[in-house]
Amino acid sequence: MIKIIINDIPPNLSQIIAMCKRGWYIYYHEKQDWTEQVGYLALSEKNKRGGTIKKPVKIVVKFYFKTKRRRDPDNYNACAKFLLDGLVEGGLLKDDSFDEIESVKVARPEHDKEHPRTELVILE
């Protein structure tokens, strides 16, 4: 099991749509920022383990929100693109196809007022 902790919450589908309406470049820069941030963390994990993961994995995405406000899980499925692209950019995964990723699950979120974050759990 590999756990990658990102000290932020990525944009949800509603926020991504709003970015696209303001201009493609806003979405592009946001996606690049997230891909690079996750890519850096993935590269660190790749170096710890000595290389790219060789077999299909299951990925669980878990959010720790600052507030207990209700949220729709389908809105947060959209941000998986940002996160998975970062795992590939960092070299932890060869690519983000079904050949490499068996499943991606968004787990029930939890509340952490002091330390909101996103955790990627990669199960081999």
C-alpha cells in the first residue's frame, strides 16, 4: 500500500465547469498545478520504492474536508483526472489506462477542521 497525502482539496465538477466558462486557460493552469503537485509527490514515492508500479492497482481517493457540509460524491469523481495524471507525470504509474488502474473509488469523506487534505491510497 502506498499513501500520498496532498494538503489541499482539488476542484470539484462544479468548480471545473465554472473555470471552463471563464476560459480554457484557467482550467488548463489549474489542472497543470494539480498535476505537478501530485507528480512531485508521486516521484518521491517512486524513488522510495525503486521504480514504477508494474501491475494494475486499485486507487482510493479520500477527502478530509474542513467543514461537515454535505457534498455529492459524483462532483468529486471529476477531479480524479488531475490526480491520476499526476501519478503518471511523477512516474509512479506507467499510464492511467485500465491496463494500469483496475479501479478508482472515491471513499466517504471525513471532517478535519485543522488539516483538510486529499489522500490517495494505492493498493497493489
